[in-house]
Amino acid sequence: MSHGSIALIIGLGLISLLMIVGAAGLITLFGFYPEGKTELPFLEVIWQSMMRSLDPGTMGHDSGWGFRLVMFGVTLGGIFVFSTLIGLLTNTMHSQIEYLRRGRSRVMEKDHTVILGWSPAVFTIIHELMVANSHHDRSCVVIMGERDKTEMEQMIREHLGSTGKLHVVCRQGNPVDMVDLEIVRLQTAKSIIILPTKSANPDASVIKIILAIMNDPKRRLAPFHIVACIDEPKNLDIARLIGGDEVTLIQINTLLARVTAQTCRRSGLSNVYSMLLNFDDDSIYFKNEPKLTGKTFGEALLHFETSALIGLMPRNGKPLLNPAKSRIIESGEQIIAISPFDDSIRYLEKARISIQREAIQTGRKTPLGPEKILILGWNRRVPTVINELDHYVGASSEVMVVASFSGGLEKISQECVGLNNLRVLYRIGDTTDRQTLESLGPEKFDNVIIESYFDSLPAQDADSLTLITLLHLRDMSEKQKHPISIVSEMLDIRNQKLADVAHPDDFILSRHFVSLILAQISENKHLMEVFEDFFTFDRSEIYLKPAEDYVKSEVPVSFFTVVEAAGLREEIAIGYSLKAEARHSLKNYGIVMNPKKSDMVTFASGDRVIVLAESE
């Protein structure tokens, strides 16, 4: 019994065998044959003995008291042994079914994506991977969380419905436990996504999971492709020390602070980022195109009608965004392009290229002046946002921070040292109070940022304060008939959807944004270096610049012409924004990414070109 169910089954089988053979031996030895029989073959006696042990009714027609008594004993033994065996098999099968229901069986997948941990981010990641792999015959995502398997599966069905060709497998376990990690078969996984937990120190759990993966004595020789989030910058070094080149780390606070600083000054940029990071729209792909070998990058820009080239991937190096237009493309180098799918990047012969050179504008550049920015609310990212803003605004600019946090000014003084273009003012106040907001005169500011109080409040309470402030500002804007450019942060995706109805220009930052990046990098680890360029002030970033700086207004031009005009300024045109459609959600608020280059477009005043450039 101490050796488990298998040992019990074997033991009961041996007892049955001994009982059957023993009974056959007694009958043969003492001649206890049925009436009318003087002898039976030994194997025939064994067979009849076995039949009576399996079915008590078989002995009803037996004759001869010696034969009857022996078979009666066999029948009684059979009832005991086989009833015990049936009960044992029933319990064993029930235990195995329960084991499978709880998600403790080992998966048999390969080339799958593993998600370690459970949070609302799972739904966004699964959706993105479902779209990204929709043109593949079969793909798989395996999720390991500490929740019940059936509960996780039910929540996925409620949020996403059918996942199409994407096979989703849920397993219950602790990602820190090496034994549990064997269940999800990391050794054959294509990529691994580690989600932070809801705890006082989420970085600690992420680091422990990385340790468990890297120190597994059964780990594979080939390097892993691990993507993880780190909340605090101070924990980046230790996470990199453990994971090395096998781990791609996303520093959440710094990333969201940089995105906040960029999007608050460039209306529409939020929609551009959302489209680039969403597999439902055009995304960024890498492809080898031998026909480009020997051509300059400037020439290559015009050889793809339905894709927008943004850079090159050297054979042994890092992605190079917006390289010099005179750079020669070498053999083996990949192109980096924005396209609907990786297989939609197609080379175009030069004979089909049409450029209206007479419509190109040169030498025009909108000057950068001082700005006034209002920050409402407080969290530990506010000083980082201020430091990032200082890189973008013109000289003599001003930022005012209003929050209920009394220690904000001290934090800013400690962390915002050496500002060159910004003067910082701090005021204590209730950012949800209408009178406080009206006294600030938000219409006097170029941009307003609403920061979440996630440091001091639960997520739902923090989102409620943000939503109240946002609705007050929108109401004030409508009554004063003065537009206010607002960027705000929500923590819960459900609250983000509630806030979206406030105004089409409001960009709601949330962990949803980080989830999109996690999904993208899990498909291609080099995309992290591309995103770092986008979100770093001294590299090539995405800007929305006046269209009249590139081509003449009210003149029909092909997008080939816009690409050529941007190339003359060492920039890359990847789309445009139409002011007339800025409030139409069905038209992506006027944002057109990666348009077909042969299509004609007529720009009006207020329209903008979306470019990849090194400066504003």
C-alpha cells in the first residue's frame, strides 16, 4: 500500500493468480472433477476457475460437491479481490481526472509561448498573439498561474471568446518552483513571458522566476528568449546579472514616463503608438531582401509600396533606425519595416514609382518656443516625467505640479537636478475639486498631464480620482469652447475604456500599453531595441510635423512624394494625420499609418506628416 496504486493493482493480480492456480491444483490433485468427468486438462481447470472468480453466477450449474466447494472458495476470493480492484481503479481514475482538472499534467507542446504568472495583462497578450499568429496553421500559448485551471480557462473564454487557431493551455502551479516549471515544458518553448505579481515587491517575484529558469539543472543548452517587466530601476542590474542576454527587461516606470512626456506634446502620437504596438494594425517586422544589396537606404525607401522601411538590422549588431540615406545596404542585412504582416513586405520595381518633385517644400521648419505644462496628481514617476520633458520643450518653459502629496516638492528637488529648459512650480491641492481646477486655468497651459495616485491608493480608487479629474477638465473645455490637450493614466483596462468616451484625443496610459510591448517582444526580441529608440530623446523618434513643411498644401501628391520630401531632410515618412478627421473614431482619428505610396493625398492646413526623425 505504501508504494501506491500501481503496486496495489499488481499485488491484487498476483493474489488472484495464486488463488486461481491453487484451486486448479487442488481439483487436479484430488480429482474433484464435475459429475460425469473423470479428467480435465489442467489449463481447462485454470480457465474454469478464473471464470468463476470473475462471475459468481458461473458456478450455478456446477456438479460434484468437491468441485463445488473448491469453486465456491474461488468465487468468494474473486468477489473480495475484484471488488477491491474495481474500487481501487475507480479511485485512481477519479484522482487522475481531478489531477488533470487542476492543471497539474505536463504539456506536450513545442515552439510555444509560455506566460508565467496571472494578471489582467494575460488577456491583452493572448489577443495579440492570436492576431500575430492568425496566418499560421497552429500556435500555442501555455499559461501557468497559481489560480485554479478551470477558473483561468473560464476567464479567458469570458474576455476573449474563441481564440481561433491559437491553442491556449492553462496549468496551475508556482512559477518560482522548478518542479512546477517542468509542467509547462520550458525546454521546447519559443519564448517566455514573466508577468509581475500583485504584491508589495513585484520585482522580487520576477527575479526569483528568472533564477528558477536559469538555474534549472535540466535546462536546455540553447539560450532562452525571456521577456519580463521590472518596476524599479534599481532592480534592473541584478535582473540583468541573472538573465544575461537571454532576458529582455522592460522598465515600466521609465518607459511610461518617457511615453507620457512625448505624447502630451504631440497630439495624435498616442494613436500612432497604439497602432504600431497592436498586431491588429500594421506592425514592425524584420526581413531579408537580397535585391537591396548594393543600394542606398534612400533608394530602398521607394522600393516598397505597401510597407514603410524604418531601418536596417546588420548581421552582427543592433537595429539601426533611420540610417543615413547614403548608407549602402550590405549582403545579409535585414530591413526593418512597418507592414500588415511579415509576408506582405514586397519589393517594388522602380518603374512604378511616381514623385511630384515640383510639390516638395524644402528649408521649412517650425520653430520650437517655450511651453507651459500642467501636471495633476502624483506618483513616483512624476520627477522622471519632468526630466524627460526638459529634453523636448523649448527654453524658458514651465511646468506646474498640483497634487495632494505634501512631499512632492522635496522629491522633485532631489531628482530633477540640472534642468535646462524647465522651471518647476509645485502646489498642494485636491485635483478632483472643480474650484481648484478652475483656479489653475488649465486653458492657459499647452498640455495637461493627469498622473495616477497608484503609490498611495488601490488601483480602482486611483483610477476613480483620475477619471473624475478628466471629466471635470473636459466639461470645462466644452463650456469655455477652448480645447485642452490631455494625457492621463489608468491602471485598469476596464477604467481605460470608460475614460475613452471622454474625448478622442485623450491618451489613457495603462499596463495595457506594457502588455502590447510584451506581446511584440515575445515574437521578436530585437523589437525592444527598436522601441528604446522610439522612446529615448537623443535617438530617432516619431514626430507629427506640419505637412506644409514637406509638400505644398491643396496640391494632390502621391505618398511617394512625401517619402522623398522627408528623405531630403534625413527623415522617414511613415504616415500622416488629417485634421478634418481628428474626431472620427471610425477613421482612427485621422491617423493613417503606412499608406499605399501610390495613393494620392491632398493636405490642408493643420494636417501633419508622421515621420521618424532625430529632432523636432
